[in-house]
Amino acid sequence: MDYFFGSSGAAAVGNKKLRCRIGPSLDTMAVASVNDESKPHFIDSPFFTGYVGVRVKNFKGVTPDGSVPIDTLPYFENKKRLFSIQVCGRFKHEYTANEVVFGSSFERKVTPPTGAWVAMKFANLIDPALKSDVYAEKPWLWSPALCSYNVVNVTKATTPVSNAHPSRPIDRTSGTEEHIGPDMSKPKNAQYEMSYPTSSAAAAAAVAANASAPKPDEMLGKWVWAGTTELEEDNALLFSEKPPIPADGISERRKYFQKEAARKKVIFTPDNIYNVEMFAPFIDLNTFDLNLGININLLQYLNKHPLRLMSKSISKDIPFFIIEFALVEEGEEDEDFDAGSPVSATSHQ
């Protein structure tokens, strides 16, 4: 396949290897066990708690303990997908569906290639609700989460969340119902942030250090998404009244929530467990080769910035989960990229 503006594949990345890190914020990122389906990554913060599983076809990258990577999985058989991100999580406050977005942002300017508009046009055909500015000083791409997610499955939780950030008081004099969100005038308690592969020694240490706190399985249920058990759409519990779309209707759900009015009526609540999956056939994360209307290798245009996929509150700029992909040289496996900097600008919606 011909690539515009340079080499692709191994010729483009040389000796670099893919490293995937996951965290509830940029301050708490940890290397993930890619393709370890039965042992997902666990994250917790004052705003969100959840399991995150990452699958990458033909993965040969960095592992948390330096072990041999799991190359691929039966999951990819008979599928065109090149990667999958699956999250089983709970919000610790209420947010409207208009508030929760999924996408990507960069902490410094990148250099989009000539013809980047073609790729963006194709991206908007896939997700008409996607908004972006790839030419900004801090480029960004955001879409309402319920338009972006490939699969959404909602179930009822059986236990309350713990260690939540203080909630904003409800103004009962306004005459309108105000959903309880986090009170961002109060400082964040960073000691409640954690991120670790459940297969690691850090998992046992974290449970022991927080013996009085609910265990991940108690808050989220057992992680069962491995082997032949794959996530299926069941969006009925998104709605408090009669659902306006089929519970298993993926295309209907993505189209329905393109309307802002529809998004404002749906509330993400701590009482539910949200299982979601995102996947795509058009980017090889092992090489950053992108095939979306045009064929390019992204590495030379990213200004040494990793690819970060994340969900956040668009108005409060609160990250819920971040999945970071970076191609690193040997010896760079522990290097941070923009550590401690804000995840994104707050002025774009």
C-alpha cells in the first residue's frame, strides 16, 4: 500500500515499541498488560472507578514486568479490527450525556499533513457528532461519548461508590432540578487516585493498603470479558422512561444521541455500571499507520506526542479514564510525556 509523505510500518518506527499506559489522570499513569484479557487494568479516582482492557492485534510492545508480550487473541479472528478498548466503570457523580465526551487532545501543536481534511471528512462520516481542531495550539477531537462508543451495555450496581470528591450542593431555590456534580471549588484528594494491572504485585498491595475500602469486584462486578465472551449492546438502562430506541440498537443509539436535546435528558449516574467498547480497523497502533481516506504514518506529525484516548467532563475538564499509546525506544519505557500537565483545554465543546 502506498503511503503519502514518507515511510510506513517498520521502516517508519525503526526499533521503537508500543507502550500502552492507563490512568484516571495524567498524574497516575501505569503501563498496561495489553491483550491480557482476563486480567484488566484497574483505575480509581475521586471521579471514576473502573476496569480497562486493551487489545492490540500483533502486539510486540512493552509489558509492565518485562515479560514476553501476548501477540494476539482469538478476539481478532474474523474481524477487521486492529485494536479494542473496553471499559467497565462507574461515575462517582451525576453528569448529563451531553457532558461526557470521548476523544483525544494534545498538549502541544502537531503538524497535520497535507490532505488531513480528507481523513477528518471520513471521520465525520463515521461519527457525525465529532468536533475537532487539529490545527490549534493544543489540538483536540471530541465526540459525545454515546455517539462515539461502538458498544454500550448498562447494568445496575449493587453497592455505593466510595472515596468520591465532595458533591456540589443543589440550589433548591432555582425552581429547576440540578443534577449533583463534583464541587470543583474543593481541592482534589490525590491519595485516592490509583492505576495498576490486576495481574501485578501492585494489585495485592493496593488492596492490602485499602483494606476497609470496597474491593474492585464489589464495586464493578466480576470482569468476564475474555475468550468467547464479548460485550453486546444493551442500552435500556440509559433511559429512566420507555426507551426511544431498541436496547440492542447500536446505530440507532449513535444517531439518536447526535441531538443535544436527547443527550441532556440522559443522566450518567453512580447507581449504574457502564460497560463500553471502542474499536477501529483504520489505525495500526504498533506503527501508527493510519488508513482513513489517505494512508499516512502519524509518527512524524505528532511532535513526539503520544496518542491519548480519553473520556472526560467537557465543561469541568475532569478526566474519567485515559489510555495512552506511545512508540518508545529501548530505555524509554519509563519516560513520561507531559507529566502533570492538564489533559486538555476547557474552552472547546
